[in-house]
Amino acid sequence: MFKSSARGAAVVALALAALTVSCSTTPKADTQASASGLPGSAPSSSAEPTISAEKVRDAFAGLQATLNDSCTPGNCAYFLGRVYDELQRMDRAMKADPKGPGHFSEPIDLIKKLDAEVDGGQSSAPLENHQTLLISTRDKINIWMQGHPDDYR
């Protein structure tokens, strides 16, 4: 009886060890830096497009997360601030993408027009005064991105 319990414990220990190895929490960039032999070194240039493309994808996911929300009493300022912040995040990601800002010219122009109206978010008027423009800019960029799935998948 002891042999079967010991064998079972060994199987469980082996399975846990295998899961621990396969579920590493080391980010890809850190793994690449370690592979280069220099702690904290930058990933190789061949990894750059993937990292930048993920930024656009991640920024778009954040923007899409606002699609099911709306301005409700007590939540409107937060919601519109979040939409504005996600649009700014999209703008930065698209400008930093290896495809270049020319590839994203339409959504970048939409955000530029929004910023001119909102005065870069520093306007004394609250974002509620720009609600229609914020939401329409978000929706137009969402439609544009849906037409360019290679930029977010």
C-alpha cells in the first residue's frame, strides 16, 4: 500500500513540476534579454514589429472596451475621460507602429481634429460638452480598424 501512495505522490509532484515549468511568467522581452546574455538588454530588432503591433492591438482593445458603456448619471465624466484617454493611447500606438503614421492617417487625423476641439483635454469646458465628438471619433476609428484586421489581430 505504501508503494502505491508513494507512486501517486511522485506522479502528482511530477505533474506540478511540469506545470510550473510550462507556465513561466517571464515576459517574452525579458526572455530575449536573458538569451542575449546581458541583463536588461533590449530585444533583438527582429522582435520590434511584434512589440509595436501589440501596442496598436492592445490600444484598440482598450478603445473597444468602451463600446458597451455610455454616459449615465454619475458616470458620464469618468466614461468620457476614459474614451478620451483610450483615443490618446491609440494615437500614440499608431504613430509608434512600424507601418508608420501614414498607414493610420485617417484615424490619426480624426484624433487630431478631436484634440483641436477639446484643446488637448486641457479645455476649461468639461468633456461632456464634447460628448458627441468623442463618441463619433471613437466609433469612426472602430469602423476604420475593423476594416484593417491585420492591424489588431
